[in-house]
Amino acid sequence: MTDLSETANWAESLDSARALARASGLPYAGGISPVLAWALFEQGQALLVDVRSTEERKFVGHVPGSLHVAWAT
């Protein structure tokens, strides 16, 4: 389990990502690093959405606790 203290002030990181997204005119709230995303997921502060097909999840596996929403291909 990743300790959020290992990520340099996660709240500031999220605020910075939002500010950069707004300044760049992005249609979403912004991007964060994989390390921060995983730390937030492990702490229950983020939801991981798995958009792979049911078949791919069956053969490759999945992240426990993730939400499966199959991407329509």
C-alpha cells in the first residue's frame, strides 16, 4: 500500500492539475502522475475505471476494487 505522505502534498498536486487544465482550456479536470493516482486509489480517494472488454478482463485480469465499464468497440 502506498502512503500518501510519499507523494509531495497530494492536495496541492490536484489543485495544480485543475489549474493547469483550466488555463489550457482542457475539457476535463486535469492529469496527475500514475504514482499519485495509485496512492489516491489505494486510500479510497479515487476510483479506477477499467474500460477494457469483458473478454480482456477475463483473460488478462483486473485490479481488485476497480469499476468495469466496457468500452463499446
